[in-house]
Amino acid sequence: MAKPKTMLVYRHAGVTRATHWINVLALTLLLMSGLNIFGAHPALYWGQKATFAHPWLSITAETHGNSTIGVTQIGGAKFDTTGVLGYSGKPGARQPVAFPAWATVPSYRDLADSRHWHFFFAWLFVLNGLVYWLVGLAGGHIVRDLVPTRADIRPTNLWHEVVTHAKLKFPKGEEARRYNVLQKGAYLGVALVLLPLMVATGLTMSPGFNAAAPWLLDLLGGRQSARTLHFLAAWAIVAFVLLHLFMVVASGTWNNIRSMITGRYAIVPDGDAR
Amino acid sequence: MSAPTTTRRGWLKAASAAAGGLWLAACDRITANPKAIGFLQSAEGLTRRAQRLVADRKALAHEYKASDISGDFRPNGSIDPAEPDYRAHVAQGFANYRLVVDGLVERPLSLSLADLRALPSRTQITRHDCVEGWSSIAKWHGARLGPLLDQAGLKPQARYIVFHCADSLEPQPDGSGQYYESIDLIDAYHPQTILAYAMNDFALPVRHGAPIRLRVERQLGYKQAKYIMRVEAVADFAHIARGKGGFWEDRGYEWYAGI
């Protein structure tokens, strides 16, 4: 039997591709500079103010006698995280620092400079997001490609998608031209909820912005709550990116990467029992 | 045993470690380059303008209830200045303390604590946000800066108010380690901007800046200068210390501390 020919389809518009890669750069640097900023006070609280003796999370170094260890405390539980969290660096030259040098920008503790990185790329991230949303709404991308259809959200379809996803069986032919409902949910959730939550929680830590939008401070439950939510949402984005990268590899690394660079995506016609 | 780089996994690991190392080195080089980090810091101007655009210049910082006051308000920066002049004031209970108000003013002033207490005052329970990330809440009571400046009469050229402090956080032979801060006239005349002489209904303690500290709500903790000895009206602050408008600004922090 002749091998079925793959077909190149135009999958991603230029704006989608450009904003995607700008986001990769901005979010990477925001995460790394953010982890450096966290190191200036490596403890998290809920509410308006710090309760210094009782953070819900802290990442610190503890010295007992002549040995120092990294301690990560979450609620009432304490973990020895020497080498990664709290106390890291080359053995013999370890430093008390919340996140290790390889995870932060700059690689050494520097609150002033990590703030410069953070706010510069925060602006890039926000402007990039605005372009994505304006073009996506005006051009119809978001409604056409991301909002689930009635057929998408039928329970039988949802179940079908969950099962085929779990088996890493990906659609072919016409079905491969569009996002399935789980992709739609994930992308829309990130673009509509998670990324705007990062901006909202970030802005709520700004005392200047608090005066402009006190309702946001109330909505998020206080400035220290906003800092906590900012931290948690950042890790939720990391979790999304890891899952996203796993799916990219599982469903065809180079095909996916090409489609996000040139826009062209190869689909295999139906009936190919590969 | 084969060398780690001869296996596919080992090769991938080595390649990603090399790429990560290059990335980190590039970021560190950008940070060390004054022009490059200056470019990143240009976002500060955008932030200040955007915040001034969306916030009314008189918009108030949130004020809290008495029950919200922190029992563990963290003192930061200098907490017990060692300068002999300051020690003498502490020993005398600030009886001979005088706040000098000068620079671009029509009538330079020299005010005792009693004079300051007689000025129009304000009480507010506000949140202090340290640039490090923590917050504490306290009740502040002090002289409103706006009426005080009006009493001295600002000259038309005055654009900034500089606060000279008694403490040296980082003693330097040229005096550039002296703590100081500056704000513009929008913040100087904001109704919540006060020279606080009381905290939580007691005289301001030494660790929090006795006898007076600035409260310029809507900005971060390093703007809240402690141990203020002199208030100077200036046209610009380029000639003071390292010229960036404050002790921490001279060490890389943003002059606009609203974020």
C-alpha cells in the first residue's frame, strides 16, 4: 500500500506565532528574575501584612553547630532541601539563597537589578498580551479556534478526548486541523485566567497601584495574599509549560515547532494506521 | 563505563547545561553593563507615568482598622544610629532637636518638636511595604508636609523635596553613605504625606526613626526616610550624593518607588 501523503496546512497566524515567542522570552525572564526577587524575603503569608513568625511557606538556611542546611517549610512541615532550595551552590561554596543561581536572573542575589529585569519584561509581557487579545478578538482567532463549541462540551466528546489524550492518540485528517476541547480549555484558561492573574496579583503588590484600584486589593484578600497568589500562579504557569512541552514532544516535536515558526503544520490523512 | 556524553541522554544533558550556562552568563553580562541595565531600568519612567495616569494624584492609600495594626512591625535599615550628634539628641530626649527647612524657600525654618506638633496634623493607619516583599501596618501621627512647606513658602523653581537624615547606613569618607530621600511636589502635597512623630499612639521609637520620619504612602519602605534632620527644597537632586535622589536610588533602586 502506498504511504499516505502528509499535507501541510497553515495553522498559526503571524501574530499568534510572534506573541507566542515573545511570551516565551518574557515569561522565562519574569520567572527567573521573580525567583531572585523572592530571595529578598523568602517567606509567604496570607492577608494584608506579614506575620513574620508564622509564614505559610519559607525557604531559608538553618545553621546547627557547624553545619548549614537548606530548609523549606510548608505549613507545619519542614524539608531538608540543601543543594537546591535555601542553601545551594557548589559543595564547599554554598550560599544561603532561596533559589539556586542557575534558576535566577541575575545569577547572584541582587534585588535592585532583578527588579529592573522584572519590570521591563512585565511591560513587554503586558503589551504582548494586549496585542494578542486585541488581534485575537478582532480577527476572530479566539472565538473561532479557542472557545469550545456546543459539540465540544458534550459529555461523550469530553470523555472521548480525555481517553484519547491519556493514550496519547492524536487526531488525524480533518480533525487535526482544529484544537480539541482539552487544548481549547488549556489555552483559554492560561490566556484568560492564569496570565491575567499574574498581572493582577503583580499590580496588587504595588502601593501606587493600590491607591488607583483599591478594589483589587480587596478582591485578592490583601497585599501579602497577592504576593502568595503571584508565587503560586507563577508555578501554575511552569506546570502548564511542562505539560505543554510534553504534549509537543508526544505529538511530533519538529512538526509542532515548525508550525509555531513558519505557521505550516503537517497533518496525516485519515486512514493512515501508523 | 561510557563517558556521560557518549549516551544520547548524556549528550542532551550536556547540551542543555551548556545552553543554560550561556543564557545565565549572558543575563549576568547584561546586568553588569551600565548601558544595558539602564535600558531595562527605563521601564521605571513608563511605570511612573502609567500609574500617575490611572491614579488620581490625590488618591489615598488604603487606611486600616486599629485591629489590623502589626504587633511585629519590622524595623529596617538603620535601627540605632551611632552618629555622635544623633546620640546627643537621644540622650537629651530630643529637647534640642531642630528640624531645618531650607533650600528654595522664601522663609527658612528651624522647628522644635513642639513647633512640629503645633502644625496641622493627620493620623492614619497604613501599610508599610518593604521593597523586599513584606508588609507591616501601623498608626502614624504627624505634621502634614504640605502646610509646612507653605509656611516656608516654596520658590517657583522648587521641584523636589529632599530629606536629609541623621544616619549613615554605609559610612563613606565623602559622606555619600548618609541616608537621604527625595519626592516630587505631587507627593509632597499629598494629604497623607506627613512627618510622623508618633507611631501607634507613642512617641516615634528610635528603631523606627525618632524623632521624625517621613510617611509618603503609596510608595515603598525605602522612601519613608527616618531620623530626618533637614528638609530641603531643590530644583533637582543631581548634585546630592551620587545624584539619583536617595540612598537606595544611588545603589540601583528606582526613584519612583510606587511599585
